[in-house]
Amino acid sequence: MIRAHLTVDPHFTVGPVNRRLFGSFVEHLGRCVYDGIYEPGHVRADEDGFRTDVIELVRELGVSTIRYPGGNFVSGYRWEDGVGPRESRPRRLDLAWHSTETNEIGLDEFAGWLKKVDSELMYAVNLGTRGVLEALDVLEYANLRSGTHWSDQRVANGHPEPHGIRMWCLGNEMDGPWQLGHSTAEEYAQIASKTASAMRQIDPDLELVVCGSSSAQMPTFGDWERVVLGKTYDDVDYISCHAYYEPKGDDYGSFLASGVNMDRFIDAVIATADHVKAIRHSDKTINISFDEWNVWYQTRFNEVDKITDVSEWPVAPRLLEDSYSVLDAVVFGSLLISLLRHADRVTAASLAQLVNVIAPIMTEPGGPAWRQTTFYPFSLTSRLARGVALELKLDSPTYPTAEYGDVPIVDAVATRDENGGSTTVFLVNRSLDDAVSLEIDVLALGGVAGATALSLFDDDIHAANTLDDPERVAPRENSSVDVGEGRVTVTLPPVSWTVLTLD
């Protein structure tokens, strides 16, 4: 058995765990909205047409903020289409996903749904095909109480109270050639700066997110961040990061080490932001909104031809409905570990997406809703990661990977809740074959009265939860935990994610 050692000391902290780290993302894409959160003909639909079984699962998931309405979708979106009487709303072509948008759900309905799931709205404005004026209009509609054209329109539409949106994204993936209105860094920085400055004239306390590069693999990455922040540094609070991971063939060793790539990505963006801060002699720090992240089998999607006949673009087609395995969930859990490990600078994040589309929650029209394997690491981390993230001392053997060189077999992060008096350790064993005996030095915690652990693993790392077998995979109690004098030991099964709670 492989052996590893971990030291947990509450005196060494990374930063507070912001609840916005546990955000998600709802885009008008595939069946995320229609047949996902909204299906008025379903037996579990409420008076507003929203599926109550999905509402229950979203609340269980513990989602804090939800980014909306896109995504690629937003760069062609006219927000006015989604407000007012439903019978008057136009049907539009969605060029991002070659679909037809009915506009049955818009800003008002989605804000109402967020109250049902107890989550905060993070709204994205269209800087692809629109600009400053439209951003001001939707801000006026959403946040002003009354007395102006757009705020009075919201009241007339049956929503007397403002939505009070605090966090706003200035466009989406604007360096991507696939994006409507994509631009150079200089062009985007100019419109983002103008839009941010104008929005702050209405409300100087808004929290604004400027677009980073679409991924670390883009040729624009790095220089894009430098140029954009050089122009917008004083106007915004966050820069966005987006990253998706999938295995290359059967190279599961590299796939399990995806968190190493996420760590390097975050560190690079922080370095660039701090470089701009230094040359501007600024006292302000720009944080990261990692507002798209997940395991996504993009090659599967790329192998499916988009519908090209515009007369046949469907409403809510089945797109990007990945089925997630145990292997995927373990990688997913390690990505959460990376986000927590950077809690001092990554203060907001959005799992992409929430329902049906590369999602932890799946639904069947007229049928059930169920949890994918990735549901469990997210829900448990959201519930148990409280207080501050701790800086750990980890001594783990390494293994070679084709993508990232030698990486530790064990990945770990811990959080400490001073109010509750508990410490939670999140762990991943990346080994495909071997269990790990992990000894944790807890002397600095001042005594551990007890410890419990849940582990997600399976003899078949490709096992998944499906419509026919929705409870095939779930975390189970790890009975190997042993508490001794100043130390706790636990055995981590091969390809596993574990949460260990120390009281």
C-alpha cells in the first residue's frame, strides 16, 4: 500500500472560503432551461411551470450563485425579448447553438426561480452584438425601483420589487472565433471599460467581471489578460477564467491530474493581474471569477455535426448531455480542491452547467430527475467547506504523466470553521491501482474528538448514474478512519474522492 503524510495546522491559512465559490451556470443551451428547470406540463411542475424535483436537487446541491443567460448564447441575446407578456415574445434564432429560442423564460422568470432555490443571480450582458446602451437598459430594468422607463416597465410586467443584481459579467469569451462579435483584446477592452464606467454611474458598488481569455490553450492567453486589464483595471473587480477537462484516449493518469493544470492556470492569471497592478502602482487587487469549469467531453460534441438548415433549428435539442462516471467525479472533486486551494484570489466560481447540459443534475421530459456522480463532490464540498482554507504540508509519492510530468498521487485541501470547531479535509487518490494509507498530523488542532469520512469510488471507474439506474454510484462511509494521539489515519481507495470531517 502507498503511504502519504499530511500536516494540518490552523495557523497557516490561504484565505476565507467565499460562498460564491459554489456557484453554477444556466445558459439557454440544449435542455438546460426548457425540459430542465422549466417544464410546465410535468407532474412535478409548480404554478410557474418550474419542476419542483429539480428545485429540490438544486437546493441539495448547495448552489450559491448562478450565472445567466450565457455563455455563448448571450452574445446574440436581446434581453427585451424575454420580458413582458409571453404571448408577445418573439421566437429568435440562436446562432451559438443552432437552436430556436422561444423566450418563454427571461430575466423576470429566472430571478423568480432563483428565489425558489435560494441562490443569487450573476447576470451577463451582451457585448458581442450589442453594447453600452443595452447594458444600461437591463441594469435600469433589473435594479431601479421605479420612476424611469425600464424600471416602470418591470413594475408593469408584474415585478414591483427590483431584482437587485450585484454581480455582472461584461460579455463572454470575447477572444473566441466562435463568439458572435469576437474581437481583439484592444477592441474588447475599450467596450468593456466604457460599459463598466457607464454602469457604475448608475451604481458605483456593482461587482463587475471582465472577460479573460477563453482558455489557457488559446493563442491569445496571457497577452489578452495583460491588455484587457491594462485598460479596465480601475473599472472592474474580477477577471474570468474558463477551463474544461476530458481524457485524451485512455490516458487516465493525465486526466486524474487535471487539477495540476487548473493550479497552473490560476497562478498564471494571478501573476498577470498582479503585474498590471504593479506597473499601475495600484492598491487594488483583481480577483478571479472562475465562471466556467467542469469535465466536458468536447470531442464527443465536435464529432456531431450542427444542424445547418436554418428552417430546422429545433427548440431545446439534446446537446452536451454527458454521462459522468466515477473517474469523472474524482477529477471533478480535484478541481474543487484546486479552487479552494486558491481561495484568497478565486472568490467566485460557476460550475458549467446546472441541469442536463454537462450537468450534475439530469432530467427526462415527463419523467424523473437524478443526480450524476459529480453531484456528490459538489454538494458535500459546498456544505462542509466553511471558514478558511488552510495551507497544508503534503508528503506524497508521485507518478509520471504524459501531460504534466510527475504529480503527487494524493491531492488535498482543508478548511477550518472556527465557529463550528470542525476541520474538513478533501482528498483525492489519483492512483489507478493502489490504495493510499494517509496519516494526518493534527497536533496543531488541539485535539480531535472524532472523525468521519465518506468516499466516492467503485471497482468500475466507468460506472455512472443513468435513467435506468440513477443510484448506481454514491458516496459511502469509509470505515478505515482511525483517531490516535495527535494523528488521524484513513485509507483512500484507488481513483477515489474522500471528505474527512474532524471534530
